Amino acid sequence: MNRPIVALDFSTMEQVRAFLKHFDEPLFVKVGMELYLQNGPEVIKELRSMGHDVFLDLKLHDIPNTVGKAMEGLAALDVQMTNVHAQGGVAMMKRAAESFRNYNPDGLLIAVTQLTSMSEEVVREELGSRLSLDESVVHFAKLAQSAGLDGVVCSPLEAELIHEACGKEFITVTPGIRMQSDTQDDQVRIITPEGAKSAGCDYIVVGRSITRDRDPSEKYHRIKKEFESGDK
Ligand SMILES: O=C(O)c1cc(=O)[nH]c(=O)n1[C@@H]1O[C@H](COP(=O)(O)O)[C@@H](O)[C@H]1O
């Protein structure tokens, strides 16, 4: 059973260190733009030296050559997982995969499909998609698979559809996790940890539900237990 991935959405390493003091076991943590862009690669080195596994979430999205070169630098950082935007297209994802695997053959490279903060209405009307949200998520998952990626980031609500379309080995990494008592914040497509497990999600990503709790370790273990108890 994969541990929940804890999103370290903080702006300083002091905040990260203070948060991690609540835990006495190595975690699988996610470093996103907020922390990485303000503190740089030292963040990854420090977290790795503390024994934590790292998902580096920078959602690269640019022309293939630029993403390929940028990925060479990221892959050398010894992270367990990183990502690109599937909307960058197959050529971009292939270049990213080539660079990533050269430096980090054991790591997981995944692609964001449609952000979990997006609704059907936004995807159709603002982004001008002729596909429904579900169809577009599956479409991007298939593109990512054809480019040789290991899986996708999606909402737990789409995990089953993706596994049907791409097979069980193709991993689903799912943010948008909330316990019944949590606030929804800016997430639109959400589900509980138990629901995520029942939907076949391989990894759940949890941020504010843990980081804003008065007892982050207790909340983390409650979420982990609930995820493990889902009926799949
Ligand atoms: O790539 C991601 O991790 C990601 C993709 C997505 O579609 N939705 C999404 O929420 N995320 C990230 O997952 C985390 C969710 O945080 P919380 O909403 O606080 O649990 C944030 O760090 C987001 O950047």
C-alpha cells in the first residue's frame, strides 16, 4: 500500500522543518512551485538527506527542447516522482521521458491531465474543449501513456476510467482528497481517502487537510488508515 503523499505547500524551509518535526517516520512528500521556486534545489537535497521520498511537482509545460533540457536538471536531483503537463503534447512528453530516464531510471514520470480545481463548465467554456471533462482526462492519459510515461495526476473521480482505458499498471496520483469534516477550499473534484481507495487510486496527495491541522501526525495517520481501508 502506497503512503499518502504529503504536499509541502509552504514558502520557507523553516516552515517545512517545523511541520516535519511532528513526524517520527520518513514520509513521501511533494514539493511544488511555492517551495521550490522560492528556495531552489537545496530543498530537495535536505529532504532526501532527512530520509523522505520526494515528488517534485513543477508541471513542466513548454516546447519539447526546453522541457527536455529542464528535465535533465530535475532528474539529477534524485527524486522518486516528477511531472509534466499532458497538454504540452506527445512530443514534449517524449522528450521529458528521454531526459528523465537517462538520469533517473527508477523514478516515476507522470502527467497532469486536467487540474482538480477545474469544473466541467470551465473545461468546456473557458478552455474551449469539445470533449467533456471525463473524456478529456482519458484522452490526456492515453497521450501520456503513448509517450511512455508511468501514469497521470487526475481527480480520484476519474481513476477508474483511466485504469479501464490504460490498464491497472498505469498509475493514478490523485489530489483533491478531503475527509468529511474538511473544507473544500479551491478544489472542485474531491473525494474522501476511503473513496479514493475504492476508486482504485494508486497514490493520494494531501496538503491542507494535514498541514493546517492542529495535530498533523494524527491527521496523517487517520487519512492513511482510511485510505488503506477502502474496499479495493
Ligand atoms: O500536480 C498536482 O500535485 C496537483 C494537480 C491537480 O490537478 N490538483 C492539485 O491539487 N495538485 C496539487 O495537489 C496539492 C493539493 O493540496 P490540497 O488541496 O491542500 O490537499 C497541491 O499541492 C496542488 O498543487
